[in-house]
Amino acid sequence: MATTPYQPGDRVRARVSNSLVQAGTLGTVVLRYSTMRNGYEVRFDGQRAAILMWADELEPADRSADDTPQP
């Protein structure tokens, strides 16, 4: 799957669930790592701290939630 290069300020949705966020949760990219390929700090709605997510774990927020893969 080709990854989208997100920029700070982009709204995204989690594609997968993990211990910190559920699939489908909306968030905002706050940092794009230049030293880690496809690594992003994302602050998800309702959470205080940003968490590290990989590009393949994210999708643009405007994509339909029905297309979001579930674990």
C-alpha cells in the first residue's frame, strides 16, 4: 500500500486499534519525523499526549469510516 506523506496540521483517522487508540479515532498530525521514514506524532481527539504512529496505521480523516479495517 502506498503511503500518504502527512504534514503537521493534517487530520487523520487511525486505521488500526492498539493499546492507546481505537481504530476510527480522529486526530491531528503534530510532527512528521525526518529521521524515521513514515513516522508521525499524532494527537488523537480526547487524548492529552501525542503518540507515535506509522503511515500505514493512518488514513486521511475525510475517508469513509466504513472503509476502516478492524483488527
